[in-house]
Amino acid sequence: MKHYKISAYSTALFSTWINVEELGLLVDVGDGLTAGLLQKTGKIKHVFVTHPDRDHLNGLPQFIQLNSRAGFPQIFYPRDSGSFPAMESFLHKFDPHIKGSLWTGIEDGSSVEIKKNIIVKALRNEHVQCPVGVHKSLSYKVYEVKNKLKREFLTLSPNEIKAVIQDKGRTHITERVETNIISFSGDTPVDDYSKWDNSEILIHEATFLNHEGDNQIEARGNKHSRLDEVLKMVKEINIKKLILNHFSSRYSKEEIDNAVRKQIKELGIQIPVYLIYPGEIKRDILSSKAINA
């Protein structure tokens, strides 16, 4: 599995942003992004915003002001969130030079190529309650795409393969294989485990520890995940690395560490688990020591 340099800040209600440097990819644009990454924000070409809560988009104005050029950055957002067209309209008036940036509303099932053989797929989540077919909150999955030789042709010689290609075309002997290299839950309750199965790296929110009444904190009724729910899901699916983010600032590092270690031990989770603590920028997360190392 390839190493990705993932840096992030994520504190529930305040700010969330996650940058994958090698992919020029940013998921969410909370306050402090440009100060946290400085010149590295110039490498970001594609931005995927999960939903219109201010802690996930308030860093957009400065990011765009500093980094707009012809055709970039490309900003993708839930299609039915009116906040984004309103922000785009305002910013074009406030900073006219940023008109090179491109804004696109997407929906469940949308697929965007961000680099050769790298695509991002959107999927609906239930953070913002809305009817089926209305898209106001999305999760994102990054896939590496390769065309591999079909099994029945593996024993052929190079000359035989060349002959088949000349006769029937390359698509006759190859198949498209998509590998889910990174998944971003965004803000969401835990629901369908299969969403995240076979993710090489899963970045999942865990806003609340297992405290009674924590998941009722938001007056608007937007739904979040609890730590115990996330780890129970992880136990049942196939992933290689887990990054937990979006903890509530009510918890200290010690409280978070103790809760995570306790539940990892009880569930017998073997994969490495990394934490993004409230109020801290975590740089190159996967090079740090896992909580259960």
C-alpha cells in the first residue's frame, strides 16, 4: 500500500480540513487551512466539501483568494446545498480575480477524475436529514483505477496477447479494477457498514465518546457518530488503517486516548488506529505512532 502524506485539523463545531498532498486533494475547508498549510495550499487542485456547516467551509474565501488560477481550484459540493452558489456569487463580487475557480454541485454516485487513474466518488450520508434524491451531505471515496489482464489470458505469451489485441481490441482482454485507497466519512452517523468495507485507509468521524446524551448536542438534529459505534463497525469490515477525527472539544487528549485504547482492547482491533486531537494540526498522520502500536 502506497504511503500518503495526510495532514489535517478537525475539531467538532470549530474547523475541519484534510489534505492529501500527493493527490492535490482537499476534503473540507475549515478555518485555519491556509495558515496551517501555508504555501502547500497552492498544490491543491481539487476540493470536495462534505456539507455546508460553517466549520467545514469557512476557510474557502481565503483559500480561493490565494490560489485561484485558470480552471483551478475545482470545488465540488453537495448539489442541493444553496450555501455554495451563494458563496460563489459573493466571492466573485468580493474578489473578482478569483473567477478562474470552478464550482460544481455533485450527487450520490458522482465520479470525478482528479489525476490519471485516480477518481473520487461521492456517496450520500445522513448527517443532514433530507428526502432521498436531495443531496445536502456527502461522503467521498478515492479510487485508484487500473486495467488488468483478465485471468483467462494470463498464460498467453506477449506475442499471443498482441495478436488478440489486434484481432479483438484491448478491452477484450483487460478488465477495469478499482481499489478504494482512501475514504472520508465526513460528518455522518454510522449506518451501512458496507460503505467502508475494503477501504485501505478510512478517515471517520467520532464526534462523541460513549457518553449518554452526547449525540443530541446539535439543536438542528444533524447526526454524528459515536466512538463505540465506529469501532464496532471497523471490527466487522476489511480496512487496513483507521484515522479518527472530529472529536468534540469537550474531551481532553487523555479522555480520548483512554476511551479509544479501552475499546480497541475490548474489540480486539488489530489494524493501526491514528487520532486527530481537538485543537491540533496533525501532519503526515500515517508517519506518526498509532494509538495501539
